Amino acid sequence: MISSKKSHRFAADVLAESLRQIDIERIAKHNKGYMRYAKDPVYSFVFAEKARFIDDVKYIYQTTEKDAEILDAGTFIPVIPLMLKFLGYKCITVVEKFSLYDGAIDPVLAAAKTAGIEVIDADITQPLSGKKYDLVLLLAVIEHFSSSPLQVIQNLKAALRTHKSRLLISVPNIARLENRIQLLLGKTPLVDIEEFLLSEFPFTGHSREYTIADLYKLAELSQLSIQNVTAMNYSPPQNLRERIFSFIRKYGSPSLREMIRVDTVRK
């Protein structure tokens, strides 16, 4: 039986001290939203989206052999790779242009390496090295792109070992319930305007979120075949209003939920 909560606790324990050492101001240079993480970086990076991490890891565990070689692309803080390591996956690599952070998250990368995660500093908008993988993760990444993700997806497709190897993509659902209500009230569903305006160019927060239909179009243009679609919620309700939203999202249309994940293979 999968110990998803234990795996999350393992990731939290590995990362906790290193997260307290990171330079939030440097991380927030291009996304002022990260300044909200300064008060409690461990909660903000590891626990705020705990339900999403656990849901993703459960799905991977149920669909992926333990001897699979896994690449997590654009991972930033490697919570999911560490959870998978705890569950017995031995060959896990993370790749991102970590040098863009000017050493701000080096303590986190050091902790991940000590735990047995391979760390590659590379730009995923460029072709990757020739190594092949059984599963490539692109989770909560492409919403940060200010331009088309198609080239990144082509680069990651090229890293898939066989026609059965999979690319797992997840994104925030821009059509989630809260956003629909915001628009009805005449308010923007986009990131906080002050955080956006005060961030240096290029802005690295959420530039474009997606709908379920958008992901089908993305798969079509990327020559990917979608094997499974999951719409999920992850935010714990903090008050009565949020509890009502949570109930509607859970029992209403999947198109109202917070996050969308698609499991794909090459056509």
C-alpha cells in the first residue's frame, strides 16, 4: 500500500532546513509573489499544495514501475522527486536552469543531491542531452511560460525512451470555479496586479493558465495522445466561503476544479 503521507513527510524533512536558508528576495526578483513565502518557506513550498503533490505521486505510483527512469522537468523545489525516492524509485533526475536563480536555491539542490536525486542545470527550452527516460514530468510548469510551450514539449518528447514512455503534464485550470465568480464580479482572475507590476522583466509567475480543452489542443499540436485526464482540487478550505466552493468543485463538473493533469504518449 502506498505511504503517500509518509513520503510527503520525508520530502518535508529533507527540504526543511535548506528551505529556511534560501534567499527569497533573489527568487522573488522576477515574481514578487514569492515574497509571501518569506514568513514560512517550508509551509509555502511543501505544505500549501500537499494534496496536489500526494495526488500526483499516487497516480505515478499506480502507473509506473519502480525501475523506471524518471525526469522531472522545470521542478524548482523537488518535493515530488523526493516523495518518489522515498517510495523506492531509484533513478530520478530533475532538470531546470537552476543557475538563473543566482545560487538562491543552492541549499535545496544540495539537499536533493544528498538524498540521491540527480540534478541537471539545463534550459528545457533547448534540446536536452541524449539520455532517455520512461516517464517525464512537466507538472505545474508551462503556466509560467510567456510564450508557446510547444518547443519544450518537443524537447521532452525526444527524451522519451519508447513509444510507451509517458509525458505527464499538469496545469492550473483557468476556468476553475473561483475564477468564474471573479469575472462575474468584474474582477481579474490573473495574478495580483501589484505583484506583477513590481516584478522585474521577465515575469516568471503565471502567464497563461489552461482549460481542459486547451490541453487537448496542446496535445494535438504536439503529436501527443492523451491516455488519461484528471481534474483535481488541492487547496484546503480556510473559511465557510471556501468550504462551499470546495463542495461545489468536488461534486460539480470537473471543469470547475483547480488543477488539470494529462497523461500522454507520443503518437
